[in-house]
Amino acid sequence: MRRVAIGALAAGSVLVVAGVGAWQLLPSDGKKDAITVGTTDEVSSLDPAGAYDAGSWALYSNVYQSLLTLKNGSDVPVPDAASSCKFIGLKLTTYQCELRPGMKFSNGREMTAEDVKFSFDRIFKINSDQGPKPLLNTLKSVSVRDRTITFNLSQRDATFPFKIATGAGAIVDKEKYPADGLRTGTEVDGSGPYVLESSTNGQIELTPNGSYQGNAKPAHVPVTVKYYEDSEQLNSAWKNHDIDVAHRELPPNVLAQLNPGIEDTRYHESGGSEIRSMVFNVRKNSTFRERAARQAVAAVLDRSAIARNVFEGTVTPLYSLIPQGVSGHSTPFYDVYPQPSAAEAKSILRKADISTPVSFTLGINKRDANVAEAAEVKRQLEETGLFKVKIDTIPDFTSFQKAYAAARFDAYLIGWVADFPDPDNFTAPLVGKDSGWRSGFNDPALEALISKTQSYSDRGDSLNDFRAAQQLVAEQVPVLPLWQKKEYVISRDAVTGAQFLADGTGVWRLWDLNWL
């Protein structure tokens, strides 16, 4: 970005628009400078069959398309690569979409319904531990005829349209991606608003896709995405003007001090559905195979102290997997464990004949405030004399995913960003039998409730069952919700559209960014 004062225009440059105390310039060839976006998120894989994480899916929403998408602020999926989609009949077990005519991948090849079927089939065939298969747990098969794609479901699932509007529904070129393995390298062949030009050394270059057809607006300018190892590096890049937009995650002390008076800084808050939880490994060789051990942790942990001591009030204590602001939210963990109590935890362990201190390994991904958060959890638990905690720190998120999938930890701390605005997204993928959190937990009663909630076409009818499911989670404690937070985006005064970048659904709307 180049900004100069009035009267200091460089030769060969053309003045475009005056904005908030600055001038945005275009080179004489008419090409706009790239907007640089900084983040501490990670892209674990450029192949949609190999990733189910916020950083990867944020990128996918720009370089790939799904049949459906979610518009900013909307809770209803709308057609994207499809021209139309609908359930066939009233059973909610057959869903059908029509592919838009004339769709093309960024490499110029025409997209077909066979590409769509291929994209879903390979997710199941590859079955990556880090892939999105858990989200598609009700999908039985996909069939195609001409431009018609038919999804056959194993049970009623009113949430299926939401699921294929996510990164799990990203459509890839069947001539470029292997059917039985993940694509390696740094090339992407999608049909999204942007083309990935290069990916090197923690930096991705995106240019507008001139052949894009879909629901999003055409991209305005090139975008450079810089991926930083931690929040302090991101904050330093912001202060040094190395980036024009910052999103996920600035340090808590920086977020706590945001105010409208900061020079050349606009900040935007949205949503509030990002959650953080402690996940317990319940397999037979884990400390937490015993429910009483999990309940004792739940009885002791002080969420308010975590929010205050680690995050400086920028997060809100959470007492349910379904956060505040999402339909079906309740407070079962507060109802069962209203105040942190070492005496209650001691009683729970004594009744279960579990000797103390209970020793366990707590896994974390070493980034942002995770280290301080884990230290606070360790402090709280060990001060009771009932627990002995060993923190196992993994340097990058991809290795962390592989570690918890391999049951390396007795428990671990992990965040969750909603894939779509429905309470199902905070239950089935997290505590269902095929949970993406790979905890080994499977409860038939909870599974029956999850299936029941998915069967209601009127989502309001599902709320009592969601509350019952949350109550079961509070009793079984396969996970312990800790906090929820809003999305924070900051941008320079000369950047427009940053308020639309994120809304808590996991979609990253880089195409809305532009210069004044």
C-alpha cells in the first residue's frame, strides 16, 4: 500500500480516491497493489480432503467453491457452484443440486457433476485423520446425471445443506487430484473468487479469478496472506506496517485495549461462536477412561480465572458446548458445578476409589495464549493437591492434530470455530461417535439425541433435544467447555470491507477487501 499527502503525487501515478486522511494510488498501468492480511492461523493442507481446521477452511473459501455457501450475516445456505439445491420429498434423506452451466476451474477446464461426486468420494476413500469425513457422517453415497448431483443420506439430516456449504464440500478438479491420496505440493485447482499464484515461506499470493461464477462478489484486488508463528509476531507486523489487515489472533492485551481513537486503525467485532474446550481421551489406556476423573476436573476448573488471568476479559466463560448466541444454548456445566470446589472434586475421586494425585498429560499447540492458558489450568488443578499435570507442547498445529488423533495425550486444549450457524455443529462433530476431536468417546444415548436433532426440518423443534444432549455431556464430561470469544479484525484506514471478512462462520471473505 502507498499513501502520500496531497501535492506529493509521484510521477506516473494516478489518483483514485481520497480516504480518511490518506490518498490511495494506482500505478499508471491500472493494477492495484495487493492488500496484505496477517494471521496466526495455519493451513494444514491445500487439499480439502486432508483438512478440517479453521486456517485451511478460511483459505478454501477463497480458492475453492462448494455447491452452496453462506452469505455474510445469513443463517441459510444459498447456491454457489450450484444453480439450485433442494431436498427431494419429505424424508430428508435425498438432497439434490443442479450444477451451474459453464462453470470452470481456474486452469480453464470445465467443471462437471462428476468432479463434484469425485470430490466427496475421495474424502471417504482417503479417510484422513485430519480430514472432514466426521462432518459428513450422514452421507451414504453420491450419484450424478448430466448436471444433477444427488446425495443419498443414511438418515434424516436437515443440516446437510449447511455441511456441503463448508470446506468439506470444496470441489476439486478430478484430473488434478488423486482419488486415493492427498495432493502434495503447493498447487491448487479450484474455482473460487481467487487463484492461488504461489505459496512459499509462510506467505500465499492470491489474484482475482476472472472466470469466477458464484454467489460472492468478484474479487477487487490481489491479496497477500502472511502466516505468523504467534500473536506477538502478528502484532509486531501490524505495528511495523508490514500488513494492512490482521485477523486471528492478536495478543489478548492488544485486543483488550482496542478503541476508536487509535490512529490509522479500524477494528471490527463480530459473532461470538468461537469456543475453547478441554478434550479428554477416554480410551482404556488413558487416565480419563474413568468418568469420575473427568468430573473431578470439571468440579475444580475456574473459567472466570482463565478469562481474567490469561485473556484479560476478551473471552467469556462457557458452560455448554453450544455457545451463547446460538440456538439451544444452556448452562448445564454451571448447573452441575456452580462453583469451583476442591472439596467436591476430592469427594468425587474418593467415591470412585481413584487415588490422588491424578497424573496426566495435557497437550497443547504452542501458539498465541495457549502456553499461558495451559499453565493456568495446571496451576488451578495442582493447587488442589488432587492432580499432577505434565504439559506436552507441540510446535505446529498439523503435528498437534496428528498427536491427539494418535491418543498421545490424556487431555488436550483446542478451539473450535463454527462451520455453520446451527447447534448441530457444536455437537455431532465434537461429541458424536465419529468426532473430529478423536477422543474415543461414544455414548449411545447421546448419539440417539444427535440423530433426533438432525431430523427436524424446523430447527426450532430441535432445541429441547439439544438441551438434553448438553445435559448428557455435562454428566459424562467427554469435553469441558472453557470459553467463547468474538471475532476481531483490525485494518488500516485505507482498507474497506474488513468488517465483512469474518462473521463467526469460518468463511473468510477476502473478496470484500478493497482500497479506498
